[in-house]
Amino acid sequence: MLVLLLLPLLKPDLEQYEGKGMSWRVLVFPLACLVVPLLWRATGSRVPYPYLADNLLVLVPLTDVLWNTLDTYDRVSGWDKVNHFGSSIIFAAVVGLWASRYPLGTVNRFALALGLGMTLQVLWEIAEYTSFAVGWSEAQTWRDTTGDLAFDFVGSLVGAGFALLAATAADESLEAETAVAYAGR
């Protein structure tokens, strides 16, 4: 990620970076590496460490900078929507996986993952608008923003569902291990 983040600083005049707000991305994206470790410490450092959530959260900014570096957003029609869909799956899955560490119940975990996953995507759109307002990136249309949010919602549904399935599978695996341990095998 460091090399991908340094490239826009070293070569800001590359065509694929024009109007993309890369300066705010370079400043903010490294913070993604700190979110899960800080939350983990703030919530008591419960074992095991949430490696999957940590890796998934870092994947979002990493892929965003990668796709900008490869100029995919301008070269591939609809790529922005694909990326919004994928990112929202990841955000909702991270929230859902984190929530599975607590006795919240299935419906509550799903609602939390969907709601916070979608909220993170709305904040992303606000950040895009803010970068336009201060002149760091090109203006987006309401149609583009509405389309992004629609893909974000569907992706958040998928991510919340994935987190539930992953948590259920982990619970069943843990129950099986416990049963074997109690059976003395």
C-alpha cells in the first residue's frame, strides 16, 4: 500500500490521477491500517485477534488506489459501480464479523452490519463531495451518487449476509470442537 500511496505523491501529473482527489486519499487511507487494532485494544483485546476484519478493511483503500493507478475507473465502463459494490460488501462484512464477537443475536448483528456498512459508504460519498467542494477532485453528478448508493446498499446486504454465514459457521465449528473436548476425544 505504501508504494501505491507514494506514486501519486511522486507522479501527481499522471493522467489517471487528474481530478481524483488523490491528495486526500494519500493522507487518509493509511489510517485504515489503524482502525481494527485500535478498536481491538479499546474493546479489551479479546482473543482471537480479528485478522479477517483487519485485512478486509485495509483491502478497501488499497484497491481504490490500485484501481486509480491502473486508470480502471476511466477505462472500464461501470467500474466505479463494481468497486462500490465490492467495498460495501467489505465494510458491512467487517462490521458484521466484529459484531459476531458479542452476544447480540442474529437480527441485531445483521442490522448493525447493514446499517454501519451503509453509513460508511454514505460517509465515503460525503468525502467525495467534500474533495470536490475544496477543488481536489472532479464534480460528481446526483445520478452518479445515487447509483453509487444503490450499489452500496446491495453490497451492504451481501456483506451483512456473508458475516452472518461466517459467524454461524465459526459458531458451529466451535460447538463441534467443544463437543469433542467434552467427549474426551
